Amino acid sequence: MTTDQIILFTLFGSVFGMLLWGRFRYDLVAFAALLIGVVLGVVPTKDAFSGFGHPATIIVALVLVVSAGLVRSGAVYLITRTLVDSTRSLGAHIAIMGGIGGVLSAFMNNVAALALLMPVDVQTARKAGRAPSLSLMPLSFATILGGMVTLIGTPPNIIIAAIRQESLGAPFKMFDFAPVGAVTAIAGLLFVALIGWRLIPQKDGPSAAQALENVTDYIAELTVPDGSKHIGKRVIDLYEIAEKNDVAILGMIRDGKRRYGTARNIKINAGDALVLEAAPEALDEFRAALSLNFADDTREDLLKADGAGLSVIEVVVPSEARINGKTAQAIGLSWRQRTVLMGISRQGKAIRTNLRKTQIRAGDILLLLTPEDNAADVTDWLGCLPLADRGLAVTADSKVWLAIGLFGGAVALASFGLIYLPIALGLVVVAYVLAKIVPLSELYHHIEWPVVVLLGSMIPLGAALETSGGTELIAGWLVSLTAGMAPWMILTVLMVVTMTLSDVLNNTATTIVAAPVGIQMAQTLNVSPDPFLMAVAVAASCAFLTPIGHKNNTLILGPGGYGFGDYWRMGLPLEILVVAVSIPSILVFWPL
């Protein structure tokens, strides 16, 4: 191996190792690797940031904005409201929700499709009196399967198309993935709806979505008596002792007027009432420590305030959320957003103590007490997803069809090669903003910037690996390993290796490495590279064994109350089925 190859293999090995460790977020890992590659001279300085202007990166960003437009216009909600019914049997519900999820994820980002349908599925499960764990995993798998059908359904397809253009002179078109992707997705959806959901482990206890329903904390009022030593202090001066007692100070009542959030700098007077949130025992300890009185001395039990202007919401934490890996205290949830963390549910178990100092993980469900008119803003600020059936910001009915028409027109023009896909999607985004389907102020909020940074960083590294002969070296190793096998068997080996990597690594990173390797293997065998690219596209998308292989699997971890080892029970037979169905389909539609 050359020096450049050794450096690049070391860099990629380090990236994959860091991704498996999970201590640092994937975008930081990839960007750091890119900078090291530039400093060490294996990535040319002029190409250092070429990945950020790469068509694959632009398409991924634009698809996310277009997906948001389809949601905000009410187009997607119109479908779910019409087709979802809590009175159906579990099998029928899974089949219908899986079908909806599969179709939606073919035309919008599959993470966005799941984020939209997950609250609907959880609410339907609650109404039907069954655990959400029985239907959330099938829904997640269905949205992953549906993303394989079109170019824009999932990032691996977009990357594969871009790599094909660079290596072979022409990209895959919008529906080139459909013959293989649709056959595989339909077979997978049938398995999930008929057999797969029966393999999900049954949970004895409550699901994570149910674990926080019995809220035992009180929103109570304690008054400051005459002669209190705290008179003249600011409310914020009591925060430290409140934290020690696991009590949250929400605000103050003075002369019948409630102040939330803005009360922190007000000086305390005799007769003021502090509005607090705490468990009964903690509240009593706090009252005794500060020598406060109950708001009504004639009652010995704790008084609930009416909570006017406050609402309780449930949100699920994705991997890229602002709060992931941090505590509520560290990000200033209470003073920045006037919001109190009331509970955390992690894999079906509720955490009720030391909440503000508990580090939040991806997949957790958070129970938040927030100002009523600020709930949506708090959710967006945290980067979380609502778990309740949300009131969508639906525009006028006429804009539903306008949004669908604009998107459908762009897809049609791109499919027939009349306009370059990134340009078509860019025009849709501009039209959505001008038509006020997506507010200009929210335009950049919908782009998943960590994914953009990951793509922008990994693409130059992948190009450097190919230029240095590294991908050719890997391909040679795989061909030597499979010496004497028929080409279709070698194709199967590539698919299994890629799928295995995708189960434990980010599928975007896996695709960037595996696609050039597939092309090199095909050239070594003197066969068409297209079936190898298709095999990588399918395999990179199909990560069903773990909650870390695909973001959709991480999103359902908390709401479904799943454990790390629950996924493979349905995921392993599904992956075997995907290989068994997709290999013959590839050989039929993309012959060697």
C-alpha cells in the first residue's frame, strides 16, 4: 500500500470506530477527518469543501424542505386523517400504516415520513388500548423500505446516483430504482404486515409512551408569609435550593396576576405566591426549607394551581436534537424557553428524579410543561418531534393541491430529463416560499445540517480514497475472497457486507465507501457496474438489526420501549428476505 492509502484507510477506520463508539456526533467526526485529510495532504486543498456543493448534498437538503412543505400544506395529513382508524385489527392497521409510510417515504425523506406518522400511530395505539411497540417497529421498517423506490426517497440512492454520474458519465434517474426497490419494498411490507410484527417481543410493563401518562407531580402554589427572610430577594435567588429539592419554580402570582418566566428577576414581597412544579414529597421539603405557607391554610393537602396558560407535551429526541447528550439544566431549558422538564421515559422506564441534571439520549421521550402558546416553538428549539397527534399548521385547502402539483410537476420534469433534479427541487422550494407554504423564517430550520456536514465531509474523503487506488484495493480483496464464485454470488457477498456495515454505521458513510468499491469489483470482473450499484443502494438502506443503523430505528426506541436486542427478531428475517428478493430482481432488471 502507498502512504496515501495507509493514511486514508487509517482515517476511515478511525471514522467508523468513532461512529461505533458514539461519543461524538457523526458530523463532527466526519468534518474533523476531512480537515486532517487536508492537513496530511491526502485530500487536495482545492477539493476540501467540494462536497458541500456536491449534487447529492444539495438534493438531500432540498428534499427535506420540500418534505416540510408537503406536511405544512396539509397534503400528508389529509391522507392519514382519511385512512387511519383505531377500530381496525392490529394486522390491518399495520398493513395500512405501512403502506402509507412506504408510499410517502418514496417521495419525501423517510425520516420525515416517520416523524409525521409516528404520532398518529401512537395515538391510534392508545385509543385501541394496545402497546405502541406492536406497530411502531413495523412502521419504521416500512418507511425505510419505501425510501428505496425513488431517487429522492433516501440519501443512499442520491449518493449512488451522483457517484454513477462521476464514474460512468450519467446518473440514475428518478425512477431507475423503482423496479428493484418496489419489488423488494412490497415483499418486505407483506412480511412485516403478515408475519414480522408477531416476532416483536411482548412487553410486560407499560410502554415508554404510556410510562409518563400518570403525572404525579403537582403544579402548586406556596405563599411567602410576613416576616420571611426571603422578602427582598429575587426569585432567581431561590433557584439553587429549588434545584437541590428537585423543585421547579415556574413563576409568581402577585395581586392575582400570573407571571411565567419573566418573574425570575422580580423581588419577593410578603403575600406573593410562588408557582411550583414538584412531586408531593419534594414540594413539602421545599416548603419546610423556606418556611413557606400553603396558598390555602384550611387545606392540609397540596393545592393544585389551575395552570392557566400552561400545557403538558410529549416529545421524542432524535439523534440530532439540541438536547441530545446534554441536560435540561445545561441548555437552559427553564430560563431560555420558560419550560420545565417533568419526566423522562427511556426504553419503557420513567425517570422522575434529578430530571434537570439527567443527560438526555436519542430515543428518549420528554414530558414538558411549557407555556401554552409556545409549545411548538419549544419543540422546534429543542430539535425534538411531537409524540402527540399535533395540530398541524395547515394552510388553506387550495394550497394542498398547489403543493402537490408543484412537487409532482418537478418530479415529472426531472424524470423525463427536461430539467436537472436539483434545479427542479430548488424551484419547488422557491415556489413554496413565495406561496407561503413554507414561511421564509422557517426555511433553514427544516434542513438537517448534521447530515449536510456529514455528506460534505465524507464525499471528498471518498473521492480521495478512489483516486489513491484504495477502493480498487478493497475491491481486489473482496474479489480474491470470493475467487471461483459466480458473479451473482459475488454480488450477494457485496450486498451482505454493505448491509452489515449499515446496521452499525451511518448508511451515508457506508454508501460513500461501498459504491466505488462496487464499481471497481464490476470492472475487475468485466461486468456491468449497475447491478453492483443497485445492490449497494438496497443494502445501505436496509438496516433493520439495531436501533443505531438507521435514524428511523433510533426514533422509535423510546416511544416503543424497545431494547437494543429487540430489533433483530423481526429485522434478521427481513434482511434475509431483502437479499433473497432483491438479488434476482437486480439480475432481471439490471443484468450483469
